[in-house]
Amino acid sequence: MTNTVKKTACAALVVLLLAGCQTDSRDQVLATSESQVALRSIQSRVFDTTDKAKTQRTIIATLQDLGFVIDKADATLGTVSATKLNGYAMRMTVSVRDHGTKQTLVRASAQYNQTAIEDPLPYQQFFTALEKAMFLTAHDAD
């Protein structure tokens, strides 16, 4: 074998090996999209109210009841950011926005040490407490 043939054969072998290691990028995107949709469904709840200001006040009270300290609340943007220091630092940001003409969407995003929390438990705890508070607020039963 000549040097040119050896180099060509070697290059072809490398290309075949790399092609065998390549994953289908479409499958990766779909897997990521599915996991993001699942996470979004854990992080979001829809409430039958159009009063965003009252919803935001209830979110602030709920976060405080759960041991969070409110860092920032912005009524214009409809966001509340809070931190919980209980042997660890967890930060939660909650946004409120219109959902159709008769509902409000609440979405929470939690982080632990700059890493997004994907475990459903903190979100379930927050939304369970928020749902109770929203019910009591709607029925003027503080």
C-alpha cells in the first residue's frame, strides 16, 4: 500500500467511526422539548381570577408563610422573587400573567445554588399552599 492509500483509508475509517458516534439532533431536541413541557406543567397553575394584583399579594403572603424572604416584587412585570434560607439557599421566582379573558396563569421557577430545580416536590408544596390561600382570599376568609 502506498502512503496516499493508507492516508485515505485511515481518513475513511475516522469518518465512519465519527458517523457511528453521532446522535440524531432531532431526537435530542424532541427529548429536551418533552422534558421542558413536563417541567413547565409542574411549574404552572391556572386560577379562575383576573385580579393579578390580588394574586400577586397572595403569592407574596404564601411565600412568606413557607419561610421565604421576599427579595423583589414588581407589579408591572407581575413577578415576585424570594429566597429561603433553611440550611440551604433556594430561590423562587413566580410570575403572574393573563390566561385568556377569565383566568390568570401563575408560573414558579425554583433554583438551588444557580441550578434549576426539576423535582416536583417544592412546586407541589408551593402550589398547594397557594391554592388554599387563593380559595380563602376569594371567599374573604383571611
